[in-house]
Amino acid sequence: MRGPGYRIKVGAFIVRELLITIDGPAGAGKTTVSRALAERLGYRYVDTGALYRGVAYMAAARGIAPQDDAGLSGLLEGLALNFLLGGAGQRLTANGMDITDAIRTAEMSMLASAVSARPVVRAFLLKIQRELGQQKAAVFEGRDMGTVVFPGADVKFFLSASVKIRAMRRFAEMEPESAGSIEAVERDMQQRDLQDSTRALAPLQAAADAVVIDSTTLTVDQVVERMLAHVQAVLKRG
């Protein structure tokens, strides 16, 4: 196990273990960028949004409404969510069942947004996320990583983009049979933005000390290079 003083070399500079958070709205490119940044740094990548999707999926499978706190509480008491790394990349299991592909639907996106507003769900996942972050050397992707889960993170980013560009990106990722129209994707995205940014508990917003990057006109490589430059600057400051 790595100790707190462990350092690794990335390119021309030495990297000590850092905890990095990347927040932002759906379709901003967080997943692609977070994975790429983690790979460049030799860090773990943690998709916290998958945890909320996992809860939403299991709740839907048992017929539990997003506003049913008692039902959600009962569900969470017996729920074990785990990330597994393998040849197929990072997979999410719920009570031993691989649900990675099942949670990547527009329906699960909206349900995840709804359940994420419930205090019982946030408390349950907060503990899991903080346990995952104890060893540092990780890039955590989410919506409140830098504001609520890891307010003391070493480096924080907030990735944004125009809603039209985000809708186009998400539409391109969807399977043809489930994509519908790009207009519908944009409407769903606007609705999710509203839900996430106006909820009373942990609303989507950039942390005061986060580096905000608008990816509307940037490539993935350009975003990652900007992030790496900032990480290097942080390391130079000690």
C-alpha cells in the first residue's frame, strides 16, 4: 500500500499523491476527461455518478419511488455497491450483479438526479465516496465532489459547456434505437440541469476554489493539458 509520502513520476515532473475532483453538468465531458487525466497521472478514476445511478436502478427495480425515503432507506440497508476493474474497464456491481450497462440510459439519468436530492441517499453514498478517497491518488468525477464530498481536495475543477454542445455530445454517445431526437436530449438535459442546480441539498455549482474550464470549443486533449498544467503548478507551489 502506498504511504502518504509516495511519489510517482509523470513526464518531466514528480507527482505526489493528490485528490482531484472534477464536477460539472451532464455532457460537459467529465467522464472522458477524468479518465484521461487519471491515466496521465497514473491515478484511480472514480465515477461517483455511477453510484447514484446504481441506487436509482435498484430502486426502480424494486418499484421504489425517488421521493419514498422510507423505501430508499430500506433498500440502502441491504445494498452493496462496488467498483471492479478489469479488461472491460471500470464496472459497477450491486449486490454482486453487474449493472454497468443497465444504468447508462436517459431514464436512469433522470432517476439518478431525483434520488440524489434525497438526504438518505446522499448520506449513504457520502460515506462510500470518502472511504474511496482516503488513499488519494485519485480523480473523482461528479457534481458535488469539490463542494460537499471533498471540500479539502488538493485540486478542484469544474467543467462546463453550452447546453447545445452538451446535448450533441450525449446524443452521439447514445444507441440509435434509444437516442430519439437531439431536441429531446437537449430538453432532458435542461430539465436535469434545473433539478441539479436548484435542489436544496448539495446543488450543482462550482466550488469557490475550483478552476472553471469551458469545454465548448476545446478538444479533450486541450482540456486535459490545461488540467495537467494546473496540477503541475500546484505541485511546484508545494
